[in-house]
Amino acid sequence: MSTPSLSADPRIGLARTRRMLEDTALAAVPGLLLSLSTDQGAEGRWIAQVRSTTGEHVTLRLDRELLTVEILPADAVSRAA
């Protein structure tokens, strides 16, 4: 079995990272991804804006290094479920 090779093009790695973060955000809060951008205040953190299936706008902080998702407001998941 062969292992996938790493691409020499950093854009491919960034695209994979972005797709992983999009999927993570939508797994945390089902709905429509409105935006995904880097957190200007922290290296390796991203901010996602999701409109939940209930219509609420939810902000998520995604940390690639810690592998965590912080949902704001904190009770948005229970309301969206």
C-alpha cells in the first residue's frame, strides 16, 4: 500500500486545511457556512461564521494546533439541536 505524497505546492496544503476546517465547523453546528478566515490575533486559529439550521448566526473559533472548537454563544449548540 502506498502512502500519499506531500505536495510541493503549499496552496494544496492550505486548501486541504481550509476544507478540513469547513467540515469541522459544519459538524459542530449544522447549517450553512457563511465565512471562514484566519484569526488575526492568534497563530493557527480560524474563525467560522455559520447560520445554523434554526437560522441563528453562530461564531466558531477553530484551533488547528489544539484540535479544539469553541462555539459562541456557548449555548448555541443546544439551541440548534
